[in-house]
Amino acid sequence: MCGAADIADFIAHNPRMTRCLAVLATHGPAGAWIGAGFVRNAVWDHLSGQDTEALPPADLDVVFHDPVNVTAEQDAAFEGALRTAAPDLPWSVRNQARMHERNDHRPYRDVADALAHWPETATAIAARLGPKDVEILAPFGVADVLGMILRPTPAFRTKPEVVRARLEAKGWRASWPKLHVIGLGDSV
């Protein structure tokens, strides 16, 4: 893999991932994406020679941007619809039009802007089924996810302890020993 088109093709040929995206396209909010570990973990597993179908996803981070209906109840309704359609999948739905409040940021303009405020560049990536095939949204590009590089986004460069804590709590080094960590200081 060397670019976003390769990641899209990889996802399109992964039955479990395409099933998740198809369920989302049919039962989820308009314009929604699945982000974070859904793409990152599968790519890192593939690049590490691991079976990308071996472990089910810990969660499916569904993100969308609807500035009109920003209630947690609306998120829960979409989550319920997805769970009814695919009860075996761990859906987590969040309208990014309200998540800036939780993170003490200015309001996010759209999903891409919200992703740009996630902790790591390799996590700030999402996929969805578009009109023709799988689409990839990656505000920082895909070089870090393809290079197995973990680095803070600009929003978290002054908070490396957050990324460091996630690195340790999620056991990323154990899962992907070839992971390169950049921008977290000497203590990692």
C-alpha cells in the first residue's frame, strides 16, 4: 500500500470491513464515516503480517456532522438502528457538531475538521461507502498510517501526555512492534 486509493481498495476487499460500511450506509446517519481504529488497526495489522480478520473491532467509531440536531439522544437513536441491523458489531455514534464542547475546542466545521482534532495523525482517518466505492477521509494524509507512525496531531502537540497515555493503555507497541513513535518526548 502506498496511498489512500490503496487503503480504499484494501477495505473494499475485506469482507468484514465492507459489511460494516454497508450497514452504516443503509442504517446510519447521512454522510457518516467509520474512523479511528477501524482503518488504522486494519492497516497496521496488514502491514505487520497479521490476520486482519482475526480480532473483531473493539468499537466502530461512527462520525458525522449535523449542526441542526446535535443531541446525544439523536446519536443514541442512530446507534440503536445500527445495533438492530447488526447486533454483533460494537457501534459508537457521535455527531461531531457537538464534540468540540467535550474537547474544549471551537466548533468543528465538518467531519474532516473534527478528525483533525483527534489525538494522533494515524487515528485521524475514516472510511465510508461512496457512490462508486470506498472513500477515505484523512486530513493529515495517509503517510503516517502507512508508515506505522504514531505522532500527535497539531491539536495535541502540546499535550503529548494524552497520546502517551493512549499508547500505553491501548497496548499499541505490543500489538505492532514495528510502530514508530514520534513527538512524545524521550520517555516512550
